[in-house]
Amino acid sequence: MKKIGREVLFIPAKDNNLRNGEGSFIRLRNGAVMFGYTEYFGDDWEDDATARIVAITSYDEGETWQDKRVIIEKPENCKNVMSLSFLRMGNGDLGAFYIHKNPDGTDKVLFIRSADEGQNWSEPVNCMQSLDRQDYYVINNDRAFRTKQGRIILPMARHSIYINPEFAPGVLCFFVSDDDGYTWRKTETEFTFPYDTDDDGYQEPGLYQFPDGRLRCYIRTGLGCQFESFSSDNGETWTSPEPNHFFSSPLAPMLIKDIKDLTVAVFNPIPNHLLSNDELTWGRTPYVCAVSSDKGKTFTKEKTYFIEDDYENGYCYPAIIETADGFLVAYYHSNNSGICLNSTKMVKILYSEISGE
């Protein structure tokens, strides 16, 4: 399998900063690209460790990065803020979605907007405002999605603290806004994992929209592949999730996005050999990019390429943005630490590498 891409940025973990990752890109009005990510500080790297969200900017299509600054500081009343999704809003504002982790084990997803490209931000809007009770909800980085019809959808997994305070199997659900993010509601669609052989459930869903408007939701599971569900009514109702065996994967997320006239899927396939050291990589190796030339309908092994082929390291939680000459992918890199959630690596992949031009 051919390897593609070259490194343009590496943000290593270090003392008092044991984890950097789960980022999102946005194209600014001046043409620059901003990349925001979660920066953990202190002496811990776990999901509930202290963290804030910072951003850096590139003025040359991702080749170099500068202007690091904090954009979302951790409030005193929460464990951390993490898992960023940028989204350009309907009125032109810059939108940012993130998880606010509460001390009682519940999470809420908050939304802020900026009229000046991230220099100043509004007061947070609680995207869980329609709920009668709080719970542990997870939305991945780079997952907030605007449909062609203008609806914003947040695909989520609910892990009920009322069933298991530690970690209950994930239930697939969706929150939507039809007024550009000012108000939110949870749709009636929910899917509980139907198999007794897996305690993880449906986790870390993502969205892709076909040209005809139909939506695909792809979902991480512990059964060796991504599952997927489809909606033909702008995300109001969904088909029961079923496995897609092309997207074999460990318990790790996938991301699908359009790049010019092609569609790319970045994920961890399950290797068909024993080179991977799961203790070091958590099974999240290698890292590949599958390319579709029919807007995501079909992917093939012949058009699948390595992004990472070092089986001693693990990779996960991608973010993607198109550039003038290709696209950027940022993701966790274990950096020989034995902990996948460690450093952030960013690679630039040229369009010519995946198009055959």
C-alpha cells in the first residue's frame, strides 16, 4: 500500500502538558486556516484532566503555524473543556462547539460564536437545553455538521450515568438546530446497541451527506468495524445501524469529508497480520485514507493509502480541512509513549497523491 502525505506540524506532549489533540480546522475570512485543539496541563492526561482549548493559525495553506492563543479557558465550575468542532455559521459568524465536563460525571455540549473570527466570543449556549436531566454525552472533535438544507446536526453517544456511573454502553442520538445555533432539541431517534457481546455500544458517531441530500452516520463500535445508519429526511429519522465491513476498525473513530471532487475516509483498519503491539497502540494502527470518486458511495482497497505505517505507534481522532493543493489531517500520535492520547501530528496530503493526476 502506498504511503501519502508529509508532516507539516508536530505538537508534542511534555512535562505539565501531557496531552494535545482532538482538534478542528476552520477557514478564516482572510484566507488563513485556524486549527484549534485541546491542551491538557498539569500532571494528568485522562479525559477528565485539566484542559483548555487553544488555537494556532497558518497563512500559507498549512505549511507553517503561528499565533498560539487560548480561545476557551476552563471555567472554575468544570473539570475541563475539550473536543472542539469549528463550524461556519449561516450568518457568517465563526462557531465553536465543545464538551464542558462537569464534576458530577455529566457532560454538556456548549456552543459559542464569534463575529470577529475568534477574537471575541458570545456567552455559551447549552446545546442540551431540551433535556430534563443531564447525562454523559460525547461528541467527537470536528463533528458538528451543517446539512445542505441548513440544519446543524450534532451526532452524539449517550453513556447513561444512571445505568452505570463508570461507563454505560453508548446510545446513538442526535441534537439539531434550525435557527443557526440559537436553540437546540434532541430528535426522537435513539439506537441502543442490540448485541449482548459488546459493552461499548455505539460510540463517537460522525456524519457525511451525499449529493442527493441523504445523510450517512458512521459509528465506532467494539465489533471490529464501523456501523452506519442513513437518513432521508434531513436527520430527523434514521435507519437501524448495520456494519460496514470495508471500514474494519478497532474501538476508534473515523472521519469522512469531501476534498474537491473526491471523498476521503480516515480510519484505523484492522491489520491482517500480527505486527501491531496493542499494548503500545491500543490497536489504533495503522492509519489510512480511503478515497472515493463517486461522492462516498463506494470505497476500495485499491484506492486506500497509508498515512501512518509505523506499527509501534497509535493514531486517532482526526480532523480534516481542504487546502488549495490538497488537504490537512491532524490527529493524535502516541509518540512512542504507549499512550495514544499524547501528541498531535499534522500532515499535508496533495490532491495529486489521491487523484492520480
